[in-house]
Amino acid sequence: MIRYHYSITVQGVRVRVNVNARNQQSAYGKVKRQNPMAEKIHLVRSEKISDD
């Protein structure tokens, strides 16, 4: 599993969002579904997390 860190802009306010996903496309889709009012979505970084 990979954790993706996004910076989104909603009505001029910058918010940081973290999602866990298997790939970047599904992570972007999750962010878009959770924040439908987001004007900009920018990937900041990603990190691999263990599945223990």
C-alpha cells in the first residue's frame, strides 16, 4: 500500500489530504470523490507503507 500526500485548494484555502491507495490514479480519484469542490489537486509526495 502507498500513502499519497496531496495539497488541494478549496475556495482559495489550501488543505493537505492523505489517502492510502495502490496506485496514483486511484489515489487521485479518492481525493476527487472526497473533495468535489476542489479547484486544484497537487500531489506533494508519496511513501510506501508496510502491509503488516
